[in-house]
Amino acid sequence: MNNQKALRELTLRGMILGALITVIFTASNVYLGLKVGMTFASSIPAAVISMAVLKMFKGSNILENNMVQTQASSAGTLSSVIFVLPALLMMGYWQDFPFWQTLLICVSGGILGVIFTVPLRNVMVVKSDLPYPEGVAAAEILKAGDEAGKESGVKEIMAGGIIAAVVSFLTNGLRIITDGASLWFKGGAAIFQIPMGFSFALLGAGYLVGMMGGIAMLVGTLFTWGAAVPYFTATTPMPADMGIADFAMSLWKSKVRFIGVGVIGIAAIWTLLVLMKPMIQGMSQSFRALKDKNNINLDRTSQDLSPKAMIYTILGSTVLIIIALVSFLQPVGLPTSTTFLFVVLCTLLAVLIGFLVAAASGYMAGLVGSSSSPISGIGIISIVLISLVLIVVGHSLGLMDSKDGQRFLTALTIFTSAIVFCVATISNDNLQDLKTGYLVHATPWRQQFALIIGCIVGALVITSVLEILYHAYGFAGAMPREGMDVSQALSAPQATLMMTISNGIFSDNLEWTYIFVGIGFGLSLIIIDTLLKKSSQGRLALPTLAVGIGIYLPPVVNVPLIIGALLSWLIQRHLRHYAKRSGKDISELNKKAERFGTLFAAGLIVGESLIGVIMAFIIAASVTSGGSDAPLALELADWDSMAEILGLVAFIIGIAIFTRRVLKAKKA
């Protein structure tokens, strides 16, 4: 680590390896996202694979490995565009995925996502106390692989990885234990849920998030399942053919989740306002550096892409957006002046909203990690904003007077939102990667260049895989050919949600009340958070964005995050009491415990992520050959309750092992 200046970072072999990992992980993510509505974070598995492969070559090092994972993770994250784009087929506007339009959306949005987060690096990575759980975990893995003489780091990662991998395989492969359980009960007409999730990756992420973020998510979860859902279930007649769990979940999806969208929206705006001053200062410093001839002497680890390169890249990406929009609008047959108006307007909306959501997305990733970040909430916000603008324009042009006009505006909203979504997803990942780079002393501009390469390679893969999967299976409500097996269709749940929202806005039947309730709730939380910080000199906080995440995300995701955060706090509290009794130095104890805990948490994330990748390939191979989407499942009869019990037992044992490994700090 001392002679890092001489280490090679951006190498041809690294870029080729990154491209190969990109192809594999992006294809897997596209399939899983369309099938079940979830994707996996690819940075940590990419780091593990990169270290294993590059060790076979002479002169490989930690910085080269970091570049490979940076490139691969950007492409894996870009695949989240599938949460928006298939909506155009579901509403019947597209009959397939036009290659160039799809490619231009992904490339232009992805590159803008990289560039828009460059000015944020200093503010949100270098000078921020955001935890960046996956970024820190990836850095610890890279360090552990680089420190051949320090076996303790590797052992902790391996211990966590093996535990998480075994449990994940039993859960997602053999299906003999479950990844969550819920206790449903009624209080009068109100339905309550006590949820539980058993994901070890989320447990590890929660441990890295810390107590403040965990408490805020707990507040959101309690509001949802202790107040909002019970209220709606008590005041809404329950259909006779629906169970209490399905009824409660349907109301959460159709009503309460939109309250979460409102909270996330106002929190994102507030985050932007708070960051605006340091962002402007950072940008002005960058532009001053352009004129400074001594800028070349700046420390390597502080060098971002030059302002000149950023300006040219933004202009180039904007041109690609214009080309994509012209191609999209050309078949519609609008007057030239109207086409010109929509091209200019939608380009401005994509770039400006993209810039605004970049900060919010990066902040969310820093708070809870890329995997747990509710990026689809940002997609909903962008669809709402773009829809409102296009409705005004549509009314002035008379397009809102006909069904065809409304359908066209809905499609244009989804198309433009897909570009914004690409910006948001890459921003969500970019700052996480830059945190990893900061911790391993990488050169920022090289990482930013690697991210751009990853976006281009990923866009090529996404475009091709989307077309292949659509023609192979079709989407729910959008089958490419007659006579296809509808049961094999990919559900694309987020895209269905985006289509429902955009259709609801243009047909004027979307229930805005819940979004406005969320905005009001969010404003009150911002006031509480500000007062808490002021009265405690910054020791206490209630991050509004984390509360919104607690409302928006499923409880099976929230609970292990919260438990991980609580575990971190309990261990720190135990160590404080131990230090008082034993007379040991508390700062030294905390430092050792933090290292053990971070490494073990990183291992948990690695183990589950790698099994997720492997299962993606197995499932894809099975379904492609006409088999089941659970090819390894043992299909045990009357096993549901036992699966939940075993899942809970495994989770408790995992927590006990985690605690024991961290408390080794007392003996180390």
C-alpha cells in the first residue's frame, strides 16, 4: 500500500475481464429483475472474481482489482432500467425493443449518471459520514485479498461468506427454509403484521448502516404496519375471496406505499437543498482548477475527471438523448414544430431531473446500500414530475382530448423516465464505488472512466438480452406471439407499477391523496430531524429518507436491516461496559471490533450475492429448456411452517456467530 503510486490501475486485461463479468452479471440481473422484480448488487461478487482471476497474472494489485469491480458494478446496476422500459410493451406502444433507441437510453442515461456524481464525490464520499455499507464491504474485501500476511481479514470474510452462502442456497436453491415469516392477526377489523426477514446480506448491510439509520427505518416500518395498514384495513371492506395477508399487502401496495413515495420525494428535495451549497462550491472549485496550471500537481487520489471532459461528455450524452427522442417521435407523425418542442422539452427534463435525482440516489445508496436503496421510488417520482409537465403541454396542444393523445403522452413519459432512471441507478452505484476507491486510495478519474466503459458495455448487453427474453417468454400482458405459454411470461412487476402510475396520471384516476400525505409527513419528519440534531449537537438524528425507505420497502427487507443496526449498537454498548470493568482502552476495542464486524458483514454480503449469481444462471438455464423456475427445490409436502421455523433458527444462530466473531476484539 505504501508504493501505490507505481501500481497500475486501468489496464487492458482488467478492462477485458471487467467486460466479461459485465456480460454475465448484467444478463443475470435483467432476467431476475423481469422475473421477480429484484436485482443483486454486482460490485462485491465482481471484486471476488477479479481477485481470483487476476492472481493468476503477474503484477496484479488492489487498484487493478478495484477498477474491474467498478466497471462490472456500473453495468450490473444499469440493468435496473428494466424496471421502467418494458412498460412500453405492456401498454402496447412498442411491439419489441428497438435496438438503437434502447441502446441510446442506457448509454446516455448511464454516462450522465457518472458525470453528475463527479461533483458530489468530495461532498458525499470524502467529507461525509454516510456509511456506504457495500462500498465499505467491497473495500475490506479488496484489502483482505491484498494483505497476504494478514490472515484474520480473509478468515472473517470467509466465515461470513460461507454462512450466508449455505443459508442462501437452502433458501433460494433447495427451498427448505424461507427468507422471511410474518405473524398476521386482527384487532377488530384492523389487520396487523409482525414481520421478520432472514437475509444475512441485509443483516450485514444493517450492521454497517448503524443505529440512526436503523431507528429511522424502524419508525417507517412501525408507521406502516402498526398504524397505516391497520387503519386502511379497518376502513376498507375486505373481499370475501381474499385472505387477511393478501388484503393487507394489496392496500400497502396501492395506498401506503405511495405515502412512502411522498416521504422519499420530499426527503430527496430536502437532501438536494442541504447539499446544494457544498455541491456548487465543489463545482466552482473544479472549474477554477481548469484554469489552474498547477492542477496537474494535485494529489493522485483527489483527481476527478477534468471539467472540460465533463462538459464534453454531458454535451455528447445530450446529443444521444436528442437522437433517441427524434427516433421515438418520428413514427408518430406530429407536425415538425410539435416534434421539435417535445424533443427540446424532454431532453431538458431528462437532464435536469436526472441531475436532481443523482444527489438523492447517491445519498440513499450511502445510507442503506445500493441493494436496499428504493430506486423504483425515484422512478415513480420522475414519472410523476415528467407527467405533470407533459399534461400541461398536452392540454395546450389538444393531445389530452383524445385517448390516442393520452396514450402517446404516457409512452413519451415512460421513455423519458427511462433515461432519468438510468441516471438514478448509476448515481446510486457510482458513489458506492467511489467510496471503495477512496478507501483503497484509487485514482477517482480512472474509476469514473471505468464506470463509463461499464455503462457502454452494459447497454449493449441489456439491449440484446431484453429482446431475447421478450421473444422467448413475453411479459405479463404483452406476449410477442399467439399461442405462447402465459404462465412462463416474465412478470416485470416494477414496470407494471410504472405503467399503472403513468396511465393513472394521464387518465386522471391516480389517488394523489396518499402522495400528498407522504409529503406532509415527510415535512414533519424533517423538522423533527433538524431539532434533534440541534438539541444533541449532531449526536442524534432521524433521517427522513430512511423513514421513507421503511415505509416503501417490503417488511421482509426492512427487518434484517434494522436488526443489523441494533446488533451494531448492542455490541458497542457491551464493549463500553467491558472497557469500564477491565480498564482497557475503549477506542482500541472499538477499532478492533469495527474491523472484525465490517469484514464479517462484508462476508455475509459476498456469500449471499455469489449464490444469487449462481442461482440466476441455474434458473435461466432451467426455464430456457422448458423447466421450472425453482429447479433445485425439494418440494417437501406441508413444509411451510417448518421452513419458517428453520429460517428463524438459522438467522438466530447466524446472529450469535456474528456477535461472537466481533467480540473477539476483547481478546485480540
